[in-house]
Amino acid sequence: AQTVTQSQPEMSVQEAETVTLSCTYDTSESDYYLFWYKQPPSRQMILVIRQEAYKQQNATENRFSVNFQKAAKSFSLKISDSQLGDAAMYFCAYSRFGNEKLTFGTGTRLTIIP
Amino acid sequence: DAGVIQSPRHEVTEMGQEVTLRCKPISGHDYLFWYRQTMMRGLELLIYFNNNVPIDDSGMPEDRFSAKMPNASFSTLKIQPSEPRDSAVYFCASTPKRSTDTQYFGPGTRLTVL
């Protein structure tokens, strides 16, 4: 069974600084999808970024980028120029296909220090 | 386009009562997922449908839980009888038909069983 591990329950960063959230996963598949979702206090689950395992290039979305290390089964999220609105729980997730179930990590609570 | 719609947003009920949660997926999406979020177990899949047919219900906790999708624009998750341990946030998500697509989440229903 696939598992997703987030080893950092909490992280904090100064506003405008850069922070990296860690995620590792376990799967026997060679093709799959990885995601980072953000959950602010409103509890809405918001997609931040996604990565297809067959793509070697790391995904980027504005201030958000990932470091995808397939051999190491590592998928970290880097947030540059942190803003107060980035404060939230961040969940790493895995799915075999986009239309199959998501397996989530336990989440990292990110605090932004003004 | 409207996103995934869930109702009610909050539900408080007493143990033993029947609870029905409702979801309207994004129009044109073929897949619908029900997830549950608790402090103890995190985010986990309960069941998902493809074209109104249940595909994987292995996450449904027990016979007290049932889910239906009578048409492409409506799904229900029913708990009968409810128990305090069912207290959680229940999310509905939908995605189009392609295996490369991403799941889009509704705002969730916070259920409290007293």
C-alpha cells in the first residue's frame, strides 16, 4: 500500500523568507502523481502544485516550487517570499492516477512570522 | 463555474440520529470522492464513484455508512445511526474523466455528534 510521510508537524518562517516542507512517499509504481494541498483555517482544500512522476522537470507555480527526487521518493515544497496568507496546513498527497484516490500525509502546519 | 458544493456546512446532531450529507460535483466531472478528516486518522478516502457507479468503497467504516449517487449532479453520504466517533469534517471532491486530472474539493461539512 502507498504511504505518504510528512515528518515536520510544524514549521515557521519569517515573512518574505523561504521555507521548505518535506514529504516522502512509498510506492512500487513507476508512474503516479504527487500533490501539495493547502488547508487554511477556512478548511477549504486548495491545490498548490502537482507533479507527474514521468516528468523529470520540477513543477513550479509562481512562488511555489517542488524538489522531486524520484529515486529517493522525496517530494518537498519550497515557498519563496513567504506571505502572511501562506499560513495554513499543508498536505502532501499521492495518487496512482488523477482520478483515483488520494493518499495524504499527516500535514505540516506553517506559521508566518510578521 | 461553481465549484463543488456541499451542504450543510455544519451539522450538529445527537447520537443515534440519522445524518445525511450532500454534494454537488462540478458540472461535467465524471468522478466523485468522499473523504473524511479527523485528528486521529487524518484525511482518508471513504468511497468514490465513476459515472455514478461506486468504484472503491473499502474506506467506508462500517454498515452504518452508506453513499449513493443517483445522478451525475448529486451524491449523498448517510450515517445511520450516528455515533460521537463519527464527528469529523467530510469532504466531497470531483474530477473529470482523464487519469491526468486533479481533484477539486468542496468546502467540507463539519459534523458533530453529541
